[in-house]
Amino acid sequence: MKLEYIGLENIDGPLVVLSGVKGAKNEEIVEITVAGKKKLGKIIELREDACVVQVFEGTRDLSLTNTRTKLTGNPMMMPLSEEILGRILNGRGKPIDGLGDIYAKDKRDINGMPINPVARKYPRDYIQTGISSIDGLTTLIRGQKLPIFSGNGLPHNKLAAQIVKQAKIAGENFAVVFVAMGVKYDVAEYFKRSFTESGVLEKVVMLLNLANDPVVERIITPRCGLTIAEYLAFTLKMHVLVIMTDMTSYAEALREVSSSKNEIPSRKGFPGYLYSDLASLYERAGMLKDQEGSITQIPILTMPNDDITHPVPDLTAYITEGQIVLGRELFQKGVYPPITILPSLSRLMKDGIGEGFTREDHPDVANQLFASFARVQEIRALAAVIGEDELSEIDQLYIRFGKLFEKYFIAQSEDEERDMEQTLTLGWTLLGFLPVAELDRMSPKLIEKYYKAGSNERLLYKGI
Amino acid sequence: MVETMNNFTTGYISGINGSVITIHGSKDFAMREMVIVGNLKLSGEVIAIRGEDVIAQVYEVTTGLKLHEPVIGTGQPLSVTLGPGIIGNVFDGIQRPLESIMKLTGAFIGRGIDVDAINMTKKWNIDIKVKKGDMLTGGFVIGTVKESSSITHQVMVPPTLKGKVTKVVPSGAYTVGETIIIIEDDKKTHEISMVQKWPVRDPRPFINRIPVSKPLITGQRVFDTMFPIAKGGTGAIPGGFGTGKTMTQHQFAKWSDADIIVYIGCGERGNEITSVLEDFPKLIDPKSKRPLMERTILIANTSNMPVAAREASIYTGITLAEYYRDMGYHVAVMADSTSRWAEALREISGRLEEMPAEEGFPAYLQSRLSEFYERAGYVTSLCNKTGSVTVVGAVSPQGSDFSEPVTMNTKRFVRSFWALDKQLAYERHYPAVNWTSSYSEYIDELTPWYEKNVNKDFMVNRTKLIALLQEESKLMEIVKLIGSDILPDEQKLILEITKAIRLGFLQQNAFHEEDTFVPIQKQYLMMSCILKVNDKAKILVRKGIPVSVIKKTGVFSTLSKMKYTIKNDRLESFNELENNLISNLDELLLQYEG
Ligand SMILES: Nc1ncnc2c1ncn2[C@@H]1O[C@H](COP(=O)(O)OP(=O)(O)OP(=O)(O)O)[C@@H](O)[C@H]1O
Ligand SMILES: [Mg+2]
């Protein structure tokens, strides 16, 4: 029989303090019983006179006298077996689909352990998503962590669902881990429907911490999810795609705990260790040497006020291997997916595209489209000042190129799937609207092989 | 309650807060002493002593530690093990080889691992250089060992020892731990082997500093030509996410003419270390013609590894660099990223409840930064060899805001400053070094070298190039408002020539076989070719020939492509290229005049 401690010393936000606790381990999980209900908490600080516990399900209903607390002796563990596929769990990894507990072949600490850099395999295989702006310009690589930076009301969920549906992983040993943190019920429902429609539901594990679920619980939800992902990828050798949404809600939960601990904040009240904490999640993506299996992460976050310099997107992009940025302007123009290409980047693409991977012209086409579109943006700014009619002839060509680029290359419908060949050809057709002298990022050999001057819109239309 | 066990101080854990623990039970712990923490035997370091409370940072995750578990002092400060076997290795922040850790705990890093920093069983062939009766002082070379095909290791007397040789082994194969000489000093004898320890937070001593005078040639035009760094100098690369800090440092590590590279991945991505490990053994050092890995040392404390060891990693790296400097090598240290190191300081400082200065960083941030960069330098070592440590630090400003504390403080202590620009990165102009806000304070010191070794005109031409780019940025302010169509032709020419400079000279594609590394001679020839064309074109414009007509000859686009068309080993082709370009322009002039 384990010892139970009656009562608490202090309650402050999500934190409670116990005294007189013997033999407690740092970061072990405790069970607090209040009025017959159990809440879980984690020991986050130990002193001779006090044991500070962060309560995951909130401290509502707790009083200094009405609790009984028990040490479990372990950090948070996740039960694991292949039966976890197809299951729906709450934010603490407990099944909520009425199908009973998960049979545990293995149990693992949800905090995981860092992958040894010498044990990693550098990811080089691209995943075709069928979306031109991603495949062509920010290619997703298996084992990459590539977040979607979005804003409130932008169609990030649609895009993520489309990627899952179209990504050429079907037929293989693949799985999806979907981690919801602080999102609305509708969003979770939307993903579930879309997984059902694309017929992958039995390959999906869903972890749901919804908007009305305890805030602090959010801190463990992605850790449970990633522990499952590691099991599927490195024990069962599957290719796992992890979608985590919304990382901003996650970081806010962290901020809440930090401020109850009276920690000195850095920017916007977020704790100084936000970077390290986020890294402890994102770095769990990757591949291992001499092993099948991979973890690809697509975290989704909403940028408060669409501000990319906000600490959450900023620190995320400092850790992830690029970012796909959605923009309100494109969205308002009715472009789906509204991917703003200039700030978007896939860092692993350089090693996974081109000859032997996609097609030999891919790096140059991408480079040229980026450079030409950057020029479009400059000219648009000028046009806003002097008027489009006053632009020089060549600048007018750029304006037209820009419009068509958004209309035919970026925009595509929710169920439209383009292969790599099609995307690259589309790129060349668009570049045909510019005089060859403007293609300053392109090798002459490729120009000779692919460039055709004087495109017209019909060609574009045919190309999609 | 002081318990002694083999003279080691023992105490017990009386508080745990993240990576920081409080120790009670002994007053004998010393500041900066390494300690062994808990039943798991985690390693830690004493970082504060406040009355009864001895406070230590723990280099490993503290999950599962309990109060009252023992803490044992080692009597030693955090030190690195120095000797043959360091080159080509990958260490974590406290010099534990990651390969050995993998052998013990598999693909994921476990805890409480006790591994030797360097291989203690391998035998190395040492060529002994001293004999019985010799008087040796600290730093004196005892013998040499071929450590890798490009590095000859000088086995030196530890800096703190001196004495007369009373015993010496013959040249031959020994493990690093075996005694190779015994020296006697004041009746005390010291057994010396091929390894020595050195506390990472103390700079290694040398005889004197030598003023810097040689550039670290990196093969990257915007660095070597525009904003060079001296061997023994300091430089910082600040830039927002994705602007190219890591790429730049990888390029430096690959192509710079240092003898040895110490690459510190400090709180950054695991895959970036993996890519070095996969690429470097296959790449050939242009100088020694040997695989790059044979001159490279990696320190990898990635962002998900414990934060206290991240703090230490910077010191571990620079100490290894100083050690090889002492042997007479030119060592370049790449620290990616110093911001993550500063954040580690901040996190630990927060747990110590210290009074924060700006943005939660401790007030000693700037002194720590200056101490770190101060360890760079060009020196005469204790064994009278000249060597250098060059330090290049990446800075990752939060929100890409260069006025944040780490960038601001770093700027005070470095002399080359390469500001990476988000806008340029968006345009995929790489390296995204902003040519108006970057600078090098080494120009004066390095001018004689460039004039002697490259060309008398080098710096004059560089100044011209910079002047053109400055004029361009002034013009662009106008262009933004009225477009370029109505500018006078002299100004249009500036826009065309600077476009060629940007595309053809400043942009350099790290993934292009030919362009990834460019010899300094080629950099000069490219620059001079651009300037000659500019001079000629100016004459044409003065004669009334419109820039649009000059443009049609294709001279400008030829300039932007010459980096690809002229191979690095065919520099004589520049003559022909220049002649062609000039005669194109001459013909045009004739047509106009005729
Ligand atoms: N010289 C270059 N040539 C070609 N591409 C480059 C060059 N420099 C940077 N890039 C591109 O920019 C991307 C980002 O570069 P890098 O990873 O070095 O950024 P960073 O500044 O280190 O970012 P972070 O702070 O997030 O680590 C690279 O993946 C590459 O695609
Ligand atoms: Mg980087």
C-alpha cells in the first residue's frame, strides 16, 4: 500500500505544494484524489520543506484539506502496442472511444530521450503532396519537421487534411498521429471526417485536448503523441506523419505554468526556456541509421495578429526545418491554398530534389520562381505608388506573370492532385511569360531544354 | 555532517529545480567543482555557494532524482581530456564521444554514462624528441604523433609543469595513458603521458599575442573580398531563422584555409550534425587533399540535449581549439548558435533566482561573451610556435530584431560583422549578407597581405565595388518611388552593373560544384573584370549610347554568369573574356560614332 498524503500547503494556479513528502522523485507523476475523482500531476520542484506539483487537469475544486495525494513512483508512462492504431485518446493518452484500455506491450516515459545525432540518418526522400507550391517550392521530405504558420480563420486545417489525403504514403506501412491542443471540437471532428473519407482512419491515432479541456494538460498531449509516434516508427518500423495543432495553444499553456511559478519571463511573458521546450518536441522527428521507419512532423500554429516575429512562430522556425507560411492577403483574394511563398522554406529540400530525386531542373526552377516572384512584389509596391499604367514594359510583364503565378501555380482546388512533372512544367510555362534574359537563376543548359518564350494562358489552363 | 570517502567531499541533494540542484551536508565543495549527482551518477558542476546551500547545475536530465541521494565531489573543475584521438570525433557538450554513447545506450541518449573522452586503449606511434637530462618547461614538445593524415599531434608538457627529464621511453607505440617521460622539479617527480587535462573555463596560456595580419580565406566572395576576417580574429553572423547562418558556417568549415575546424552545434538541430557527418568524410580539403573529417572536430549538444551541457559546450570547443593552436595550428571555431548558449545561461540564472538584466538575461551575459571572444587570437605558444584561434559565432536574434541583448553585446566584441538579411533570403539571394550593414574592421591590417599575395589593386577595387553598391542603394530609394525608366543613363548604368555584381559576384551558390568554393585569385579577377566593363560602359554612356542598347550586347549577363563559365582552374580564360567584353563595347562605340 502506497502512502497517501492528506491535504496541501498551497494552491496557486495550476500548481500545488505538498509538505512532508518522503521519497518523491523529480518529475514523477502523483495522483490527487478529490471527492472521489482522480487528477494527475507532475512534481516539478523538490525542496526539503516542499514538493511542488503541477496539476494537469486544473486545480478547480481542490482545497487545502480535501485532497489525498499518492506518489506513483514513475514519470508519465504511455502504454503501447500496435492496437493503438485507430484509437482516440484524450490529452493524457487515455482512450475516450469507449473501446477500453490499450493493451500494453511496452510502456514508455512520455518525455522520451534525445536522439543521438550520430544515430540519425539524414532525410532525403521527398513526399509528393500533389500541391504545386509545396512540391515545387518547399518540398516536404520524409523525416522532416515542416510546420504550417497560419492565422485565425485561414484554411490550415484544410491544407493539412489535403496533405494527409494526397501524400503518396498509401500502400506503405504508414500511420498518422494527430495531436490536438486547445482546438475546437469542430476542428477535431473535421479531421476525423477527413481521415474517414480518405479511408485511413484505422491508421490514425488521435489525441484530443480540446479548447474546453484543462489547459495544463496540453503540455503532455504532444509528448504522449510523439511517444506513440516513436513506437510506431522505430519499433514497428512505420512511416509516421504527426500533425500537431495548435502549437500556439501549447505554448500558452507553458506560459501559464511558468507565470504561476513566478519565473522571469523573456518575450511576451513566455518563459526563457520556450525554445528548449519546443525543441524537445520538434527534435523527435527524423530517421535513424540502418532502420526503417520515420517521423515526419507537420505542426500547425496560428500566429497571433499574423505576426511572424511572435515568439511562438519565431522560435518554432528556429528549430524546424523550414516553414510553410499562409497569408491573409492571398486568402482574401480567394486563393487556396494561400501559401505565401517568399517567407516559406524547406531546408531539407536541397538534398532531396534535382537529378536522381525529382528532376534535374527542379532546383533551378524553384530558385527562379522565388527570385522572379520577389521581383513581382517589388514591382507591385512601385505600382502602388505610380500606378500600373506607368510601369515599364518589362515591369508590366512581371505583373502579369505574378497574377498568373498566383492563379495557376499557387491556387489549386482542395481535391486537385498534381504530380511533380506537372508542377515543374507549369513552372516553365509561367516562366515563358518572361523574356529569357530575365531568367538569371537558371543554367543555360536547362533554358535550352525547357524554356519556351511567349506562353499563353491556354497553356496554363491545360497544364492543370 | 561531513563524510569523507577517499578524500572526496560528499553531500546530499536537498533541492531539485529542473537542471539545478541544491546540495547540503558539506562546506567543502569548491566553486566550479565537478560533482557526481545521485544514484544515477549524473555529472554536474558547482555554480554557486550560498552559505549552507551549494548549488550545482546538472549536465543530464534530472528526472527521477530524489532528495537525500548522495552528491560526491571530484575535486576537479570541469575539464577536457587532451591528447591524440580528438580529431575526427563527435563529442557532446562535456566531451563525451557520441559514438561511444551510442554503443552503450543505442540510438537514444541515456543517462549516467561514463565514457572516456578519447580512446585509452589505442596505441599511437610517438616519435620522442627529448632525452634524459633535458630541462623542460610547460608547453615543450616531448614528441610527435601522426594523429590523422593531415594533423601531426605535438605531445606537450602540460603548461603548469616543468622539470628535468629523469626517464624517457624510446620512440614507439604507446597508449595515451602510458607514462612516456618522468620529469623532476624541486624534488617532486611528475609522470607525463600523452594526455593532459585542462579546465575548460580557463584560457590556455601562451607567450604573447601577435597582431593579426593574414585573412582566413573561406572561398566565399562576400566574405573574403568584401568583409574578410583575420586568422586569429572574431566574427559574428547574426540573422533570423532560415537566413543562412548554419550554411555559412558549414561552408567555412568545408573550405576555409584553417588547419583544423572545431564545429560546435550548440543547441541547434540534430540533422545539421548528421549532415556534417555524412558529407565531410566524402569531401576533400583543397589544401591537404585529404577528407575534411580528418581536420574536423565536432561538438554536438543539440537543442533537445540538456541545457547545462549546452552552456559548457562552447568552452569545451574553444579549449580543444586552443590546445591545437598551442601546437602551431590555425584553428577556426564555428559556434552555432551563441544565442542558444546565452539562453542556457539565462535559464540557469533564472533557476538561481538571480536578478535579471535585459529580457531576463543575467547581467554577466556581456562579460561571458567578451571572455569567450577574447580567447581568439594569433599567438606565440609556449613551445614557440605560432598558431591561431579564429572564432565565428552565429547569433539568432529573437524576432530577427538586432537590438536584442545577445546581438548588441556580441557586436561590441567581434570585429567582423556579417548581418544576414531576411529580405535577401526571401529573394533567395545567398549568402544573404547585407552589404550595407555588414563590416570588417580588419581591412587595414589585412591590406598588405592582399596586396602582396593577390594583387596590388585588390583593396582599391574592393572600395570601388562598395562605392557602386552604396550608390545603388541610394538610387533604389528613388526607384521605389518613381521607377527606373526616367533615370538618366549614367544612373541606369549603375543599376545594371550593380545588378551584375549582386547576381554574379555577391550571390554564391553553395550547392554548385564550381561556385561553392572560389579561390581568392578568381575573386579578384571577377571583381576586376566587372570594374573594367563598368569603366568602358561609362565611356559609351557619355558618348550618348543608351544603356538599353549596351544591355543588348549581353555584357551584363555575361558578367553575372562568369562564375559558372570560367572554371576555378582555368583562370587564364579571364583575359579572353575581358577582351571579348571590351571589344563588344568598342564595336558598339564604333557603330555609333561611324
Ligand atoms: N550559400 C547558400 N547557397 C544556397 N542556399 C543557401 C545558402 N545559404 C542558405 N541557403 C538556404 O537557406 C536555408 C536556410 O539556411 P540555414 O539553415 O543556414 O539558416 P540559419 O540561419 O542557420 O537558420 P536557423 O537560425 O533557423 O538555424 C538552407 O536550407 C538553404 O536552402
Ligand atoms: Mg542554423
